[in-house]
Amino acid sequence: MSESDDASPDNSATPLPLDSADTSELSCAEAVTFDSGDTRCRGWWFEGADDGAVVVMAHGLGGTVAGGLVGYAQALHHAGHSVLVFDYRHFGRSDGEPRQLLGIKRQQQDYVAAIDYARGRAPALPLVLWGTSFSSAHVITLAARRDDVAAVIAMNPMLDGRASSLLKLKDAGPGTFLRMTGVGLADLARGCLGRAPRYLPLAGEPGTLAALSAPDALTGILSFVDDDFDNRIAPRALLALGLYRPVTRARQVHCPVLLQLCLRDSVAPIAPGYRLAEALGSRATLKTYDTGHFEIYEGDWRAAFADDQREFLAQAMAQSPAPAPTAHATESPQHTPDETDPPPAR
């Protein structure tokens, strides 16, 4: 566990930009750091009440704290919960080179490091894992591996990489999809040789070589990110996404799960969300919303999603037993799709 940014002499990161609606909450948030492996992660800690939960949250594919998460952290903090919201290694304010390098296993490790930090700050509070889009896959996976998770929130969730890849193939067409695969393989080879990534856009117009090229992807992302948003991703990461299928882990998840599905989602198919809810049975609370994937990080949709999250946590915490502070499952981890990724190029 590390100290806050204010006490870290080597922290040169600038403060997280907050929009005008968020500045009144800055005094309630503490800039913090913690280590994942040998790399420093950065985030914000919101200290809640003694009878709340501790919520750990991070963004989805290529996203950062500054891309719409602060409002959700504030909403849960207003409800009395402690919240840790952080950037993964290689993204946002966190350290890690090369930049914009996504690894499924690495991001899961970052979540575990964040959980350890949050549990150190609030060891007596029930643990809640919060995910959006791609990070929903991480929180479902971790909830299946651990026995100290009191509840999970999965918002516009990407739960089945195979289904998402098939949607990408349908939207982009076989030619563009094959070109994307070729670019990913070439970048993977660069990584094996210790060379820097040859980046692709994270979001682009339909028909372009971009990780996200749905009609609403580029305009949607640009509507809620800050001016420092880095619209790139190392394409080697995209090769493993089709193998990442947390929807298959339902039987190992024993805590309440809130699934918030966007009926007009152009990126994360909603059918896996329905399948997961059915498999979870009484453990699932399923909510659907007539909106798209990128419209929920600000405004009225954010308020609606946050209201349902607060209500869900109030009910889940009323049924939650006292946590076992350090207990977690010791199962042998299943093969993680990026376990064979080369070391990051420096």
C-alpha cells in the first residue's frame, strides 16, 4: 500500500480534470497511488460512511477515470459508500510504458491491487466490484474467483468477447476485420521483438481500421472524455478479446449482481447479459435502458443508472454478512487470453 499523491515525491501527474459539475466534490476526493506489480497506478479515493460498502471501479476498453467515471463515484459516495476509482497501468494518469497497452491479465492484476488498497483503507466494509463495458468482464471474472465480494455492478457490460468479435465482423465486414487481425499480428510480432506498438485509433468512423468503429463510437466517446484523451490502442491487445468470455463463469459467482443493459448498444451485445442473468438466477438484478453504449456517462442517463446502482447496493448491503477481510478463492486461474503476450516494449 502506498501513500497518497500529496505525499509521493515522485508523482508528477497533474490533478484529474473535473468538469464544473464535479468541482464541488474535489474536497471529498483524495488523490492516491498504489503499486500493481512494479508499476504505479493512480486514482481517487472517496471516504464514505462506516455503514457503507467499499466500491472499486475502473473504466472499459481504452477508457480512463476522466472519461465519465467521476460522476458515478460521486453518486455512490453521496449514498455513503467509500469508492476507489483508478486508471489501469499504461492508461490515463497511471504509469506504464508503452502507453495504451491493454492486457486482460494485467488489468485483472490491477483490479486485485486496487482491491488490496481499498481493503486496507476500509477493511470492515463489504467489497463491491464495479465495471463498465470491458471492465464488467473483469469484475465478473474476479467475483467468480473470490469469496470476499459482496456485490457486483456491471454496466453496459462486455460479457462475451466472441459475441463482440462477431458483431465487429458483421459491422466492419470481412475485409476490414481481416486487415485488423493482420495489423494485430504484426503488432504482436513487434512486441516480441521489444519494439514499440504501431497504434490504431481506439475509436474511428465506420469502415475505418479502429478498435471501435460503430456509427456512434467516435462521436459518443468524444462527447464525454477530456481534452487529454488518447485515442489510440496497441492493436496486439485486440487478438485476445474473442477468447475472453466471463459469461461462462456464472456458476462460480455467488454474490448479487446488477446487470445494466443498453438496448441500443452498438459495441457490447446484450444477449450475453440476458444469458448471464438467467444463469445467475435469483442472484441477478437485470435492468434494461433504451439507450446506447456511450450515452450513459453524463446527463440524465448517468443519473438513471446511478440511481439504480444506489438502490441495488442498499438492498444488497442489507443482506450482506460481515466481510472476511483477506479471504479469497485459491482456485488455479483459468488460462487468461493474454498470458502469452510478450513483455511490454520499452
